[in-house]
Amino acid sequence: MKKSIGISLFLIVLGVLFLLDNLGIIKDFSVGHLIKTYWPIILIWMGAEKLFRDFK
């Protein structure tokens, strides 16, 4: 079974951002606000990636 590298990279980056936010390394940055604002783009990206992966 082929796994999607895009979704995996997205989850890793998201996890790193949450970690840096919780440790206080990133100032004036809210991961929750970022997700709340751009969640439709994330859904579109994940759907498009699945669509392209299925056509390969």
C-alpha cells in the first residue's frame, strides 16, 4: 500500500509548530488561530492530493 508523503509531511510540520508554540520558542504565533483561519485550504489540499494519488 502506498502512503501519501504530503499528508505525512503536513502532520510533522504541524506537530513541530505545536511543540515550538508550547515551548514558547515561537512568539506572537498561534497554531490554533492558524488552523482556525486556514482549515478550508487544508481540506482542499488533502482532497486534491488524494485525487492525484488515485489517478497515478
